[in-house]
Amino acid sequence: EVSAFGESGEGDDLDLWTVQCDSVHWERDEAVRFKHTGTDVFLSVTGEQYGHPIRGQREVHGMSSANQHNWWRAMEGVFIQPSQEPLRHDEL
């Protein structure tokens, strides 16, 4: 959620982003881009830095072209290793 629009967890079509990576899966330590589905802009860093509400927080915005300012890398969190073979469900 970038716009903070909506109520009770329900937003709108402007909440949709596409992750662009160099492989089939987003791998640990791999840089990715986030492209906004509705506007075709890339989530980018401006370089501006602020002291409030979080010290060191940087401003982000959308850029129309892919460049060095819109690469992102996960630095912490939960990483899920995909299984080697896709799970198959045969309930019929």
C-alpha cells in the first residue's frame, strides 16, 4: 500500500505492483524492481532524507524509466525456499 487509501484493509486498483527480477523466482540477495501496474512507473528513491517520523527515512516516488535509482534488495525478513517440484493436487 503506497497511497494509504481504503478502509478495513480494502484498497483499490492503485495498490497493485509487479515485481521484476532476472530469474523465474525472486532469489535471496537479488535486486528487483517494483513497477506500478496502473501507472507503469517504477518505485524509486529520490535521495532526499528526513529526520521525522523515522530518522534516516528516504523519500520514494515513481519514475517512468528503469534506472539505477529503482533497484531494491530485501535486507531482512523471512525467505521461503521454493520446492524443487511444483506441488500437485489431484482431488478429482
